[in-house]
Amino acid sequence: MNETITPASAWNARLSERPAPTDAEWRRLRRAVREYTPALAFYGALKLIGFASFMWLLDSAGNYRTKNPRFGGGAHPWDVLATWDGWWYQQIAVHGYHPELVRIPGATGMITLEGNSAAFFPLYPALIRLASEVTGLGSYGAGLLVSVLASFAAALGIYAVAAHLLDNRAGLAAAGLWAVWPGSGVEWAVYSDSLFVALAAWACHAVLTRRWLTAGLLTCAAGLNRPTAAALIAAVALGALFALRDRRDGTLRPLAAMVMAPLGLLAYLGWVGHRMGDYGGYFKLQSGAWAHEWDYGRQTLDVLTSIPVGKTTYLFAWPFADLISVCVVLLGFALLPLLIRLRPPAVLVVYTVLTVALVLGSQQIFSNVSRYLLPLFPLFLPLAAALRRLSLAHQFTLLGIAALASGSYAGYALFELGVP
């Protein structure tokens, strides 16, 4: 039998051929651009207002120059965007990890271990390194690039969730609230918060639209970014269980989402424990080096019962920043029943409640709580439902004022005080 052998050059030519986009694909692209561009512009404009007030406050204060470049200082105001956690993420991106449990000689009290890079999850520094190699930027510039892009991805995810459950006007308001929420100063800094919220928002949207493999993959990635991904894992798993119970999407895809969701978190904690020779090593490091540990909410209760702020007994008390965090906690408690009244899907309620429990049930620097509660984007829904009744101009004016306040608070609480 005669066979015709196709030359390698012909195969390469065929493989390089790409079919032209169809009219339907172009229509979908144009529709997506028309839908998502206003949300990106709305978020970006509000974020620029807050960021400008933040940088103006730092520049006018000027005391960042007197501080250690690793701890809230630098030669320029923008250098503070890569201090504290940002310094650690850059070290990981450049030098990798060094997991270990090393006791501080003669240490007493709560801080008994030397801090090291294992306390910081790997996805964000990996993206910093990738961005640096692709763009040629240093770790600082690459970290900012990743955070800014992730913040816009998070804004789109929050918009998509709110628009799916309410309408596009509510989605626009929700994206704007993401720009001005207390703690939003880290969205455009070398911090992993924007990346986590982007992954969480789109994972929840994937559950809402029953794209189970996407939900499982995004949740797995979130587990490689922050430990509070445990709340998202539980929420996605519960949503998958409901789908299995109702026999809506077959068996394989929801089951695959349940299996995939915890892999990232378990893999990192297991790797750190293996390298340390102690499979509880991550939690021992957090407790012994950073005084972060599960305390069943004792510290939170201590703070909340210390109002008005005066002679406080809790650890690391900065009255103004702590008072703002107390207000954020109380706001969250007020918004939670309003969220439940909207009867959102279980994935959003479980994710929100468990995130609140993980944050408030742990001992930490309380002035950071407003940042740790930043992932609670489902709480934007009742506010967005109210704001959608306003005209776009009134929405922007109201949220613009909030952006000025949020940026000013970020400049004071996150860096002026030297809070990590």
C-alpha cells in the first residue's frame, strides 16, 4: 500500500494556522467589552482617588524616610508599598523558601521563634517571579503589576457575582465598594490580598454558574495563596454536595471540584511540615513568630469589650486603627443579616460566615482586621442593592468621598503606624 508522507514543513504550517474568529465569537467579545468596561473604569477611577489621597498623606507626613525600609519606610513615599509583608514576598520571589523552626535564645512571652518565609504562601511570590522574568521588572515593580492586575480581576469577579444575583447597576456599585472598603490600601501594594479576592470571587461565580471544574481549580489556586482559603474550600464543597444531592450536573464534575478544592492548601501545609520535620510546623511558626493563633475569639472579645478605647488590655493596641477595625467588625455584623435576607446561594453565605469566624476567632494584631476582612465581598451585596437606586453620578460622588476616607485611613493605619 502506497502512503503519502507529509513533509514536516507542511505539518508545521498546518499547526500554525489558526481559524479566524467567527461572527458569534466577535459578538461575544464585543458584548463582554461593553459589559465589563464600565465596571473596570468605575473601580479604577475610585481606586485612583483613594490611592492619590493615600500617597499624598504619606508624602506630606514625610516620616517614612526615618523608618527602616523593611518596616514601613524608604527613600520615596511609594517605597512603603513593598514593606512588611511585601518585603517577605519579594525575598521569596528572588531567593525561594527556607522553612524552619528556630527558637530565639532566651526568648520569653509570645514571640519565641524566628520568623521566616514559610509563613507566606507561594502563589503570589511565584507570580512576582514570573512577571519579573517576562517583563524585566524587579521584584518591586513585578509585585505591584501582579497586585494591580489582580485587583481589576477581583473587581470584575465581584461585579459578575452581583450582576448575576441582582443586576448590572448593582454589580457596578459592588465593584466600586471593593475600591473603597476599609483595608483596601493593600490592593495596590506588594500584598497577596487582591489576588486572593480575585480567585475567591471568580470561584464563587463559577459555582453560581455551575462550572464546577473552574470552581475547583480556582479554589485550589486560592489555597496556594492564603490560609483563609479554608472558608472558600468549605463553601465550594458544600455547593458541590448540593449539586450532587439535586442531581443537577451529574456526578463527575461536582465531585471533581470537591477533590480539587483543598489540594493547594493541603499541599503547601504538607510541604512546609515535611521540610520542618513537623507537620504542624506552619501553625507553630505563626504562633511562635507572629503571635497569630486560634484563640476561639478571646482577643476579639477583649477588644470589643474595651470600647471606648482608652486603657486597653489587648496586645498591640493602637487606638485609632483599632477603633476603625472595631467599626469594620460591627459593620460586618450589621450587614450579615441583610445579606441573608437577600437569600443568596449557600456558597456565598458559608464563605462569608467562615471567613468571619477564621479572622475573628484568631489572635492577631487587631488593627489589621480591616484588611483581613477585605475578602468579604458578599457583604457588598446589600449595600449594592441600595446603591443601585442612585444615579451613576450620585453613586460615584458618594463612593468617591468614601475613597478619600479609605485612602487616608490606609496611609495612617497601614504604614504611618508601622502596622504590618
